[in-house]
Amino acid sequence: MVARITSWTAKKLSYAGRAQLIQTVLFSIQAYWSQLFAIPSKVLNTIEAYCRSYLWSGTNTITRKALLAWEKVCTPKSVGGLGLINMRLWNRAAITKASWDIEHKCDRLWIRWLHAYYIKNQQFCLMAIPQQAGWMVRKLFEARDTLPLIQYNTVGSLIKQIYLQLMGNNEKISWKTLRFGNNARPKAQFIVWLQMQGRLLTVDRIASWAVNVDHECKLCNSQGETRNHIFMECPYSVKVWEGVLKWMKVPSFRTTKWEQLEKWIIQKTKGKSQKAQVFKMTYTEWVHTIWIERNQHRFEERSRSAEQLVREIAYVCHIRAPTRIKEMVRQFVVS
Ligand SMILES: [Zn+2]
């Protein structure tokens, strides 16, 4: 696996591209799991550390840098994660399934015997089993406690059912409308994912653990840089956003309260209408374009005019729009 990550680091990828690669690796490990039922936690920790470091730093060495806890990254999209597999939970689910198999369909007598023996005299039984096998057997029997808690369905993979139930009911994010059916580029969606959760690395957040940072917003050179400033108050990015809204013929909306902006976005992206679909895509591309522009101002001292950015966003949306909304997008003209 490390070799695979090493070969990827040669290529320069966006966050979204890296997340995609990690997804494929985790899927292949997951497939392997259905044959072998448990992976020791030491191995799991290592896999996780590599995946985490690769996502946030793009390197093949283990780092501690992360913009969001890995536990959170490994939750479904609807509750605010990236939809990666939580391997710890998957492992528990696999063990629980193996335990279920023994209870329900194992015809190998020695396992049944061991099982019965274990229940009668747990301590003694564990001593009698060689240490390495003991680890697996112990896990297997521990999982018996979980069995009554799971509801089974004859349809679909059992491990997956157990996995979902172990994950529990995470609260759905209010802005999930933005996350589904969004035609913006994956890398733009990734930035919005961070932005909506307040996890973009803006200066106010850097300042909490580093000294000597320039607090000023480089887009307008007038106020301190925070997420709320960049996406609601900054005259430069507001000008771009108003340009985009004018382009899509949506009345503008000004606020200085994040909750209100969020409410407005949710309202605009709800449902399956073409309008909602266009709004999702443009909002996402706007956030991404502003963030990239911010990085260029800050780190490369390059800058473009607000009009240029509006044109770029319109251009990207023209290309990305699927057939269903292509006609609508085509009617918009940048003024
Ligand atoms: Zn500003």
C-alpha cells in the first residue's frame, strides 16, 4: 500500500483526486476483508495514518497535519464526511459477521465445541488456545455481545448491514443539498466541503497555532481574514459573487451572519429544479475560485480583476453543465 501511495505522490493532485485514490485503496482492502475476517488494530492504525497523511499532505510519510478529524472524514456524505470507509468499524462489522456465521451456519464441530466451551469457562478456554489464535478467537467471542443488537435483513451484504448499524445515526448536515447532484468540479466541491464546516485554513485559524502571520485579507487589503470575511464581507469577493448572481439572474442577498447565508444557500439548492442545480454548481465554483485567488494573492502576489473571475466561473459552468441544464446556462450572458 505504501508503494502505491509513493507512486501517487509523483503526481500532483488536488485534495479531491487524493480522496478518490484513497477510496480505491480502501475498497480493495475491504474486498480482501471478506475472505479474511479480522485485521489487527496495529495494522489498521498504520493504514489509517498513511491514508490520512496522504489526503492532507500528499506525501507518503506519516504527518499529523489534518484539517478535519479522520473519524469525521470517514462518515457518509450526508452527515458531513467524504464517504470513505471507517476501517475500524468495518473491521468490527467483519468480526461480528464471522461470529454470526458461527452461531447460525457453522457445521464444523470443533468450532461449535470451542464456542460452547468458551461460554462455560472463558478464562480457561483462552489459556488453552495458542496465543496468536487466541487473539482472533477472543475478538470473535467478544463480538457475540454485539449480535443481539443488530437487526438483520436477508437482502444485501451482512457485513454492510452490521457496519451501518454500528455507525449509528449521525445527524444529517443541513447543507446536504449542496453535496448531492452537484455538477461543480470535484476539487471545487472539496473546498466547499471545508468551507461550509469552517475548516479552510484562513489566517485566523493559522494564528491560533503560529506566530507572525499577516492577518490582513489579501483580496481587499482592508480587514482581517476569516472565513466569514472572505465569503460574506470582503468587497472583492462580494463583487465577484454579485457578478455571478447577475449572470444567473438571481437577486442578490447580503448578510453578515453565516447562519443566514447558510439558510439562503440551502433554500436555493433544495429540490431537483434546474435552477437549484445551476445554483449549486455556481456557488461551489465561486467558493473555489475565490479560494484559489486568495492563495494567489497571498502566496504568489498575482491578482486578477473581479470581472475576470466572473467570466472564468461562467466559463467553467458552461463546460460542466450537464445536458439537463445546458440550455439554461447558455441563456445567461456575462454583462
Ligand atoms: Zn477582504
